[in-house]
Amino acid sequence: MIIRGHRCPPFDLSLLLKQIPLHFTSLIILLFICISWSSPRLGLANDFSQPEFRPYSRIVWDYLKVLCDFGPRYLGSEGYKKTIQLIQDTGLKYADEVESQSFYPIESLRGNEGKFQNLILKFNGSEPGGKPLLIGAHYDTRPFADEESNPDRAKQPILGANDGGSGTALLLGLAEWLKSHPPRQPVHLVFFDGEDYGMLKSGQMLLGSIHMATTIQGRGGEGTPRGVLILDMLADSHLEIFKENYSLKSAPDMVESLFSIAKRNDISQFKDRSKYSIYDDHYPFLKIGIPSAVLIDMDYPDWHKLSDTLDKCSEESLAAVFFVVTEWLETQ
């Protein structure tokens, strides 16, 4: 057992039993049994004890490492192009259909960089034809580190291991999961572009989700998802996921279902209380009346900094989220 970096020394029960009278032995054994029964069960996401689940924790982590190896993944960069190719290749291998949704920014901030692309991996389900469940994440990373205090550092693009990388890795892992665990109703994995494109309050953020929500609204509701779940910034090695306020108002049943699964499995990364209101990719959808929620940890000290790197991330954190989401999908 490790508690905040302190490793408890190994305990040898046999040595203790040799040093005490025999009539106390049964009492001590009974005590250990009682302790094991009364102690909280370690969540599956923490010990990877479920054989079927264990490989996926490594799959998701490996995807995150690949994304980080690509480098920064902002519009027009080499890392961005490689990420699009990875998503498309993964979709062609595992999904029933891959769709690309292209659009241009209202006004380019850094010259003629080309068009944005939302990428959609569609899984038809065993009962196709119903409204899809949309699970999304942004795959772009911030083209500047505006939370850096040094002006020169603030101009550099971030790696986005957690912010941009974690959600993308989770969706890629979900694509593999859904191939071998077909959903009952349609599920669409949506990789949003342009979430982190512009300055805060510039109107140049959440571009991909705004475009998709506007498109749905313009079609008169055709193809409207039955619900939206966004995954963002979920690899922090000190992960704490609180209930987000907009999500509680828009999709209370979805939020409670996800957090109940975490509670039943003693997954400590999920906190059973609300904390903040976040303007994220779920927001454009809830504004047009679609039940929408986000899982996010905003208490991340490396947010929008050059220090948002792989060493700040944890396979266990990603596995905790992946387990909860896949368990939840089984109920949909």
C-alpha cells in the first residue's frame, strides 16, 4: 500500500504468530478477516483486477504516449496532421463509419492555416436507427501557453498531454472497446477541433462543438443525439473529478449514473459533490436543449502551460475514467 508516496513496510504475520501463545492465534486471524471485510474495496480501476478490463488501461495509456510523441497538435502543425491520420486509421479499423466535418474559423488568428475538422467514429449498435449517444473530446492543443508568466514562453505551443491528449486517448481506447462490446443503440465518438484555438473570451474557442451544434440546429433537429458526454483533462496524476454545475442542470441523470458507478466501485477519483461551472464542449449542445455533461478536472496546475507534459499524467487516472464510462455504456 502506498499513501501519498510513503510505502508501508512489509508485514510478516508468521513471525508474529511464532511469538504469541497459541490461544491468541485464532483471535488474530479473526481480527485480520474483520479488517479485510470492513475496509473499502479497492476499485477495479485502481488494481486492474478485471482480466477483460486490464488490457484497455494500457491501450489508452499507449495512445496518450503516441499523441505526446507527435508533439503539439494545433491547427496546421505536423502533430495535428499525424493526430488526424491516427484518428482516421483507428476509425477505419474499429468503427462502422468514419465521418469528417470540415469548417473554417470566422477569422484566422495566425494566417492561412487551413480548415478545421471534426472527426466522427460511428458505431451503429445492435439496434441501429435510434438517436446516437455522443461521446466527445477535443484533439487540438493550445497554440500558445498563455498561462506562462514569461512572455517568450507564453508564445510557444503547449504539448497538451492532459489538455487535448487525455480525452483523445480515451476516445481512441473506446473505439477499440466498442468494436468488441457493441452498444445496444448507436454511439458516436466525436473528436472536436478548435476547442483551444483562441484566447479566452475571444469567441475563438469551442469552434468544433459550436459548429456541430449549429449544424444540428440548422437541420431542424435531424440527427440530434440523445445525450452528449465530453471527456476533458482526465489524466492528471492527482485526478479529482467533481460534478460540474452546467452538467447537473442539463443532464442530472447522466451525471448521477456516472458518479454512482464510481461510488459502487470505490473509484476515489470521482468526488460526490459539485464544484465549478465550465465552458467546455458540452456547452453548445446544452444550449440547444440536448442533455449534456462534462467529466473534467479543472484543478490542474499545468493548465495552458508548457509543463502540461506526459510526466504529469497517470495511467491509473485514465483507467478510472475509462472503467466508469464503459460500465455506464453497458447501461445505455
